[in-house]
Amino acid sequence: MRCRGLTGMQRLPDHNRTSARFVPALVVTALAGLGLGLTLPIIAVRNFWVFHGSYSILDGIVLLVQQGDVLIAVVVTAFSVVVPVAKNLALLGLWWQWRRGRPVPHALPTLLEAIGKWSMLDVFVVALVVFAVKTTAVADATVAPAIVPFLASIVLTMIGGRLMHRAFATTAEAGAPGRPLRDPP
């Protein structure tokens, strides 16, 4: 059985071809999880055991802007919203190029891998906020349910990236046209 987008008798091993077919489903699921993770409450704060408040990541960004912490709001927006959405869309575009057998610049998969190393930064920020609130004597904070789809989004994106990395490596070994183009030395 020949994979669409590959020419002649060049074939990918069945496991890499089959695994790479899951990338669009992983990306769509990751984007849905990201949407839930950004809009559902991710942290619950209780102040003096009387005031209760739950905040989503988007609520936190708005609150930061309202309090004048625009730089922090921009950093949180970049790492929690813009980068994950861009990474998932780029991963989907990479998959599309690969499926069609088109060459992909070598820098794009490498860039996606580099961005992946920062994927857990926003989860770390949530953990720091919970820790900071818990160390004060006047408030308590707990992680809210939105952390689950948010973490799932990160993990699914990492899996999708890994599957595409394997597909590109296997395609390049086979000499197929969908291989990444090497940057000039």
C-alpha cells in the first residue's frame, strides 16, 4: 500500500504512516483542550475564608491589564495563547505539506521542537501563583479543573509534534519528496 503524496515505489513503514494520520485529530483535540483551559477557571482563590473567586487564564490576563501590569499580560498572552495556537496551526500545516509530498524547510520542524520546550511555562506560572497565594496568611488557592484540558492540550501537541518528527525522519530516509529541505551550510 502506497502513501498518498509519495511518488514511485517509495513507501513509509506502516507504523509511521499510520501514526502520522492521527496528527490532525491530535491537533484539533489539543486546540479544543486549549480553548477549555483558557476559558474555564484554572485557579480558585479563597481570601479570609469568606471571599471565593475562580479565575481562568483569560480572566487573569484581563486582570493584569486592568492593574497596569501590561508587560506581564503580554508575556502570559504570548506563552499561554499565541504560541500554543500558532504551534498547533503550524503542526497542522506541516502535516498537510507532508501528506501532499511537498518539501518543507528544515527550519520549521526544528523551530516547532524548540517552541515545544517552552510548552510547560504557563503551567509553571499557575503553580507559582498557587504557591505565592498559599504562602500568604490571608488567602488560599487551589488549582481548578481547567488544568486538566490545558495539560492535555500540551501533551497532545507534543505527541503530534513527535509523530511528525518521526514521519519526516522516515520520509527523508526513504528519499521521498515530503522530506524536510536542509538549510544551506
